[in-house]
Amino acid sequence: MKTLPAGFQAHLDEGTTTLAWCWRLQRRDGAVFGFTDHDRVLAFAGTNFEPETGFAASEIRSLGDLSVDAQDVQGALRSDRITETDIADGLWDNAAVEVWLVNWQAVSQRVLMRRGSIGEIRRGRHAFTAEVRALAHLLNQPVGRTFQYFCDATLGDARCGVNLTGPVYRGTGSVMATIGDRRFTVATGLGAFASGWFDFGVVEWTSGANAGRRAEVASHTLASGTATITLMEAPVRPIAPGDAFAITAGCDKRHATCRDRFGNAINFRGFPSIPGDDLVTRYPNETDANSGAPLRPLADG
């Protein structure tokens, strides 16, 4: 149960109220935005809450169990505040949200109804709908290790231990030409790296429309001194000739790759000897030793 400020409680007791909803959002890049369903700007706690966005909220759903409470917020896309490009680029993913109920005639009379984060965002032609998830959604996040064949560490992190800053695992270059919306060629800078070296790696754009953003690499090939990079997904902003980037090597999470490419088998965070589906489906063949010994998992390549 919430304890309301005395002034706000007195206003509610009057019967005729002047209430408005306000949303304060802080994106992962630190930018702060304020929106309200009132028809003029409201200001408090160092934030201006703007009315021109056309925001409209559904009811707040709260349950007594540990399921995730949610509220939907709808609004029109505006180029100067919330753009479709920023949504697609992930800038609003998991943004922190505060939902306030405010007396718009005296904004000092207000109550914080909930804190949460932006969940699923559904985009239409002229508007978007954002889900505001309560903090209970953090309880749904996996905790602890996963027992699996492949490594569950991120290449280069503290658990992995590989230093990706060295020239062996990192290269730089610029786009020579684009092929479609997620493939491009590189004339110089990557000629010393064999085909496949940057498969599953990461491109960090250092100039151009995508500067400061990262993209996962699907494949890397080298032919006649020209490297071709294919990204997992097309960037939200188009790639253009001359865009500069840095690229780091990738890992397919297999024990053999960790051992042979990175010399890091001691830090492998998977379980390469764990029995898999192949053990369940194997059966004796005429060419097997048929010595009576138990069948074993297929050897790691």
C-alpha cells in the first residue's frame, strides 16, 4: 500500500480531481525524456513532461503473485523525440521508466506509481505501442551456469580471458563497395587474415552513419586480396563506401576452436564431453569394432 503525501490525499478526497499521468524515460545512452497525457507541459524533478507526443496509457495490471505486471503505452512517432530509426536501432530497449500520477494544477502533489523498463515495442505505420514491465521481470532472467556442449562465455570477457586488442585478433578497414544492405567489400586492411577468421566476430563502426554502433559478423571471405564481410543483420542506417570500422575475430563456441585458434582450452566454459543427442541415436554398425564396449559420443572436430 502506498502512503500518499497529505496534500495529494486531500486533493483526492475532494472528489473532483485534476490528475494526469506522466512518464519519465531514461535510455541506455543516458538521454532523459518526459511525456504526459495532459494538454500542456508539466515540470518537476528536473524534467519537462511534454504533451505533444499523443501518449495514451492502458490500465496498470498488478497481480499478487510473481508474474510480471505490465502497462501498455501508445504514442505517435515524432522525428524530434522518438524516431522509428532509434526504436529499430535498439536505443529504447530496456529503457528505465517511472510512471507518476500528478495533480497538474499543483505538480508538487504527485505519487510515483511504479518503476519498470521498456519491454516489447510494436511499431505500426503511424504509431507505436511500448510495454512497460515491472521490476519483477528481472526474476525471469537466467542465473547461473548452463551445462551445454558449447562455451557460454563471451569471447574476450573476463571468463574467457582472450585479449582481443592485439593485432592477431583485430583489424581495421573501410568499406570499398556495398553488396545489398548487409554485405560489403574491403580493399585494404584485412588482407593478412584468412577467410573465416572474423566469422561470428564483431564490427565496430568508427565513422559514417553507424558510428559508435556494433554489428555481428555472419561470414568473412578473402579472394584476390579483397575481403568480403557479411553481417548477421542489416544496420538500421545504411552502410556507405568510405565508412571506417574495426573488426574483431569471432568464435563458434566449440572446444576445438578455443583450443586451436585461441590456445585457450584451459578457459573453455562448455562441457565438450557431455553426452548429446548423437549418443542417444547411435547404434552398432558392421564397420564398428563391436568389442562390447559402451558407445561413446562422437569426437569433437
